[in-house]
Amino acid sequence: MSNVSYQQLSWSKRWWIYQRERFPIVQNGIVVAVFSISTMLYSSILRNGSSPSLQSLVIGFLSTFLFFLLLRIADEFKDFEEDSRFRSYRAVPRGVVTLKHLGVLGVFIGLLQLGMAYWLSPKLIFWLVLAWGYLALMSKEFFVKEWLKSHPIIYLLSHMVMMPMIVMYIVACDWVTASDTIPSGLPWLLLASYGNGIVLEIGRKIRIPEDEEYGVETYSFLWGYKRATWIWVAVVFLTSFVVWMASVQVGTGQIVMWCAGLNVLIAVWMAVTFLKSMTTKVAQAIEKVSGLLIILLYLSLGLVPLLF
């Protein structure tokens, strides 16, 4: 369809197409729910207190979901020029929605997040603004765009700092309403979120050579598909270790050790399967498996302590 054809569609249809292609609500909602709820449950265990209130859980989930939507919107602005040149099939270059529409949505999301933070506790606003500030720097590529583009590892590592920023806000949704101090033992949780972000980011950018696109820098293109695949496995291993260390802080290390080990075995199996088959379908499965591994790791942090 042309831009004119999309303009003839209703707003609801255009936004439905956009979310289906760029930010699937159900898929992201499930991951965010596990992520935010598990994080808050882990926080409550660290502070040796009662479980988070329903209000905290709901605000934490909604705010986190909106954070990830803001990240998607920021990426649309940041990548618009390259998408228009090399990925014109994407929703924004195609004219499904425009940057102006996304900008308005972004402002509305920010106001909604601010309102929810103030309603739950004004103390949350500091952590919200802190995360917004880092997101703003990310959207401007820290004002060193060309340098970052020429250093892909630093690009990856610097952008993934956003994950611990979001985790700090989620944790704040728990502790600001129940305590005056930040729970001790958070560094392992923050490192786990950082590692999980890298797992997903690398996993979604591994392709077979035939599927590489001109102008699109995947990790399989930058590092070679074999090296990228095993780097992904290595990051899964390191992240699983960090999650295990986080579980030790709440006394579930022996149980979570098995969950972490299972994650590593799944990653190795996925890597071997991909390198043997070298098909588009299996390459795409790496991204899905990355999401599954992240869900399992967060469940092991938030759910396992409640069960055992």
C-alpha cells in the first residue's frame, strides 16, 4: 500500500498495523509482566518486607510497558534516515504512521508515566526523570553518533544501560511505598537486567548470510554468524551466572542454579542447531529463544523464592 492508501485507513487500523509490525502488544505485555512483577517481588524479598501492593504492581507494569514503547518510538526517530534508505518496508517509512504521530504519542506516554508516578509516590519522579534523561541521551546517540557507529560493542554496551535504569524505577515502585531505604543486594539484579538486555539484542540480530540486508548492521554481519552465535551463548552463560548470584542473595541459589544451567543448555542446543541447519527459520528462532530464556531467568528470581 502507498502512503495515500494508508491515509485512507482509519486511525485504529493504522495503529493496529503499527503495533503488529513494530511493537506487538500481547507479546511485549507478557514479557513486561514477567519482568516487572518478578523484579518487584525480588525487591520485596531483599528488603525483608511484605509483598508489593497491588497498586505498586500495576503501576510498575504499566510504567515499564510504556518505557519499552518509548524505546521503540525513540528508535523510530533515531533510525528514520537509515530505515528510509535501507528498510523502506518498515511501518514509518511506509507511511503507516508518521514521526509526528509518534512524537505526540511519546508526549502522552510521558505525561501518563508522570501522573502514575506522582499518584503512587512523588518520590518516584526522581527515578522516572533519571530514566528519561538516559533515554534522551540514547536517542541522540550521546552526541557521538558516528563514533558509536564505528564501535559497535561500545554502542551495544552503552545502550543496554537503559535496562538497569528501568529496573531501578521498577524497584522504586516497590520500596518507596514500603521503606525509606533502597534494598541492599541490588547490584546483582541490575547486572542481570543488563545481561538479559544484551542477550535479546544480540539474539535478534543474528541472520544467515543470505538474509543479510545492505546497510543493516546485524551482529552476524559485523562478527560473522559463527562468532556472533557463540558470543550470544557466552552472554547467556554469564547472565545465567549473574542471575544465580542474585538468587544467592535471597537464599534460593541451589534451586536457581538448575534453572540457570538449563538456560545455558538451551542456548548451546539452539546454537548448534542453527549452525548445522543455517536456515532463516532457525535464525529467527534465536530471537524467540532469547525471549524465553529471559522469561525463565526472571521467573527464577521472582517466583522461585515464593514457592520455596
